Amino acid sequence: MSAGTGRDGPNPWVVRSGAARDSCRIRLVCFPHAGAGASVYRPWITALAPEVEVLPLVLPGRDSRWREPAHTGMSGLARAAAEGLAAFFRAEERQVPYAFFGHSLGAVVAYETARALGRPGPGPQLLVVSASAPPARAAASSRGCHTLPDEEFLAEVDRLGGLSPGVLGEAELVRLLLPVLRADFTLAETYAPAPGPPLSCPVAVYAGRDDTGVREAHLAQWQEVTEVRPVVHRTFPGGHFYLDGARPDLVRALRQDLGAAAEPVRAGGTAPRPVPHPAGPKEFS
């Protein structure tokens, strides 16, 4: 993968492979979870091609932008991401709809970026939020983990499932990960959503069936962030990090929901919303 490029040259906010660049019906910007980088979405590039061009988001402080300081404030990150993505889409010679996917913390970052892009210009055609409580609930459930000393902080992140097995035994890897992890937890735990109008695009809510960290009742509250009804809810086999284990079902659901979002908007109407797929993953209400 390489930095996203358009008529104005490289854009540091996205990476693209070129696999579906000239054939896609919709582009999908993917927001990583806390501590993760753009590479977590690498397998999706070929899995969703050619109809969908997957554009993993590159956040400051990681991947090719590791020399930049990571954001610790949600409003600043959302505003910067919105400006970077708006510039990327403006520079594209081939204009097609786009959607957002965000997992865990990435879901809230995607939501806030969608809000920023929608003021005053057009936002995404669809927001897919995964394994995350809605903004108000996510803000209320913050734990204050980001203020702990390094050893206690890493132990808590590990307990929450945010580290791969064996990472704590790799001193150099821990040294590289610690600033990004602490910045992301600061971002999450100091987040306070500002009042504002609901989104004008559909929202699809994805979750792992065995995710004990996000209650089903809380997931249903995502309907409050959009004026488009109904909100589609889908569950998949697995826990909080279900993305890899449930990939066939996940890819099928994304194709369905993104296909609906890519349909042309009817004159005088609104953007189409995702619809349940009878052969797809289990839906809940």
C-alpha cells in the first residue's frame, strides 16, 4: 500500500493499493481501534474489491506518520481528519460515493469525522460503527486509565484485550506502542460529544455476539445520532475483536450495506439506507 494520491499529489491521511481504484462503486474509509494502524484493514482491500475501494485511515503517530504527535483530543482529530479526507476526495478525478467504517474507538472517531465533514459539505453515504457504544454512552463510561503509570496502564490495556499475546514481553515494541496507546486512551477518556444536529446518512451498527464490553441495549442507542430510520443492526460470531474470525460474514454484510449506499440518490429523495440481508448475519433490534 502507498499514500493516497490524487491530482494534488500524495495525501497522508489514506493509503491505497490501486486494486479497485478505477472500478469501485463506493469508497470505504476505515478507522482503526485504539493502538492500531492502517494495516489492520489490509485484508479487506482484496476481499471487497472491485466494487469497494478500501481506504485505511492513517492517523498521526503511527504507520508512515509515526514522527507526528498523536492526537489526544477528539475535536482536533475529527477536524483534522475531515480536512484531510475532504482534500483527498476533491482531488479525485473519478468522483464516487464514500462511506466510513470504524471499530471500537474508531467508531466514535468516524462518527465525529462524519459530523465535521457534514458541516457544511456533504458527508459519507453510510456510517458503519463496530463494537462501540454510542457517543454519549462511550463518554460516560470512561475509566481514567490514561492517567495510570506505564506499568499499570499497560496491564489494564492488556486486561481489556487491547494487546496481542506476548507484546508485554517485547520491550522495544512496548516502547513504540506506549505513546500511541496512551494518546488513544486519552482521546477516548476525555471525549465529550458536543451538541449538534443528527447525521443525514444511514448508520449500520455491527457487533460481536460475545462482546461483553458493549451491551446490546447501548448499541440500539446509535439510532439517536441519525435522522435516517431504521438503523440496521448486525451481530457476528466472536467477541470485541470479531473482525478476523467472522470475516466471511462481515464481508457479505459490508457488500450488502455498501451496495445500498452506492445506489444513486433519487431526485428529491435521501440517500438509500442499508437493508437486512436474508442470508446474512443475524440482525438484532
